[in-house]
Amino acid sequence: MRKFLYPTIVAAMLATSVGAFAADTTTTDAIKAFDMKAMTLTLQDGSVYYLPKGFKDPGLKVGEKVNVTWHMTSDKHEVDTVTIAK
């Protein structure tokens, strides 16, 4: 019984600790498309970022360079902050 229990415990510990290493990432690029209805921001490289509920538009315009801080949730880029690059 122990030979099955220990590997299971170790695997469970490793699986739960992987999430602790997930960190926010920052990307800087120009806006290709911005859709407040769909709550999406598409950058020139084709990446689509999903904006959070209650997102306040800081005056984003197509072609403007922005810094996007985001994290992955499932297979989506979830935005934490969007700021206009200076």
C-alpha cells in the first residue's frame, strides 16, 4: 500500500506547487483592434487579450503602443493592466 501512496502524495505536492510559479507577464506592442463589447484587445502580433470586467478605457486607439500586463488562464491571455506606452 505504501508503494502506491507515496508516489501519489509526491505527485499531488508537485502539481499544486506549479501554480505558485505562475507570474504576470508584460507585453509591449501597438494595438491592432480594440473591442469594448467583446472585452478584447488585439495587438499587432495577432495576440488577443481578454479585458477584465469593469475595465476603464484609458483612451486606447488603434495603432497606439501599449504595455499589457497579463497572465494565462486556461488558454486565454487575461489582462491585469493596460497602460499607454510613453
